[in-house]
Amino acid sequence: MPDNLSLEQAVQRLVDIEEIKQLKARYALACDDDYNPDTLAEMFTEDATWNGGFMGQAEGKENIRAFFAGASDLVAFAVHGVGNPLIEINGDTATGHWYLHQPMTLKPDNATYWLVAQYEDQYVRTEDGWRFQHVLVKPRGFTPYEAGFGKELMADLPI
């Protein structure tokens, strides 16, 4: 934390960080609710981007909604475990770095995988609170469950 903050500024910084943590937790919860497209879309700004690497990408709130509306056609089950947040506040914008651990099952054959990734997020404060401006998912490993965690990293990702 910067040394030159007043008590009021320091408290606001902590409030902002907690609000962003809550935003990310709601995001993970909505993803685990069959990628609820309406709930997820409301967490993004109108001109936001979501880039999931091999999982796809979308630009603009309505395209993000449409993207997540189709996600449950591919993913039968997923649990988004996010943690280790590093959040930097800069006035009405912020950045965040998170780790993702995600066991998942894909349709149509119910193949199971371990996904580990990093999130690099950009946020903006709006009249409705903090929202995602950019979400970048950087996959670090995608392993078939049967192989054991990290035992076989896949080059040709099935999604």
C-alpha cells in the first residue's frame, strides 16, 4: 500500500479491493451456474472484452452474453476456484491478477479435465459499481483427469 495515503484514502482503497473481490466471486459463481449469461453480462461494461485463449473470445457486453449462453452446450460441469488476488487500484480503474483451478467435464462424452490458468483483469468503476473492462484467461495447463494433475499437458486442446 502506498505510504502517502490519508486514512480516508486507505479505507477507500480497501473497500475498492473488497468490492472487486466480490465481483470476481460472483463471476465464478455465475460460471458455475451453467455459465448464466445474463448474470455474467451484467458484470461487464458495454465495450468490455473477454478473451479465454483456446476457449474463445468475445467483444462487447452483448457478445459476451451470447458467448456464455453457448458455454453450457460445451461444459457439463465446472467449478471455478479463484484465488491469490493481486489488485491494484488507480482511481476509477484497477487491475487484477488471479489464479484459476478448475475441474471440469466436457460434453458430449463427459470427458473430465483439470484446467489451471491465470486471469489478468482490468476493471472500471461505474455508477453501478466495479465492472470488468477486460478479462484475459491465460491457460497454464489442461490435463485429462485420468492422467493425474499435471501429468500430461495437452497441446491440442479440445475446446
